[in-house]
Amino acid sequence: MTAIARPTDGRMIGGVCAALARRFGTSATTMRVIFLLSCLLPGPQFLLYIALWILFPSEHKAGRTAW
């Protein structure tokens, strides 16, 4: 299982949808449409997006090791 990291290319705002799409094997456009459709439902979608933006490391930071 690979770690989820926000890609440096193909991101629109924060790269959260692109990272999730990469993890689940779908296209980033599909993941963005799912997110936009979920915004029609009541709930904390924007807060979740911001939290994932903070929690998921950027791809160039995730590739570095402490060695």
C-alpha cells in the first residue's frame, strides 16, 4: 500500500482530488466531479478538503527521507 501524497503536477487547487484519484486508480476529473456532486449534500465537505490538504504531504516532500 502506497502513501498518499499530493502530486506536484495535475493539481487544480491543493491536489487532494488528484492524490485520491491516484490512490484509488481513477482519473482526477472523476474524483473532482464526485467531490462537486458531494457538495450538493449537507455536510462538512470543504472542511474535510482543507483537512486533507493539510494532512497529505506534497509529493516532493514525501519523496525525501530523513537519511
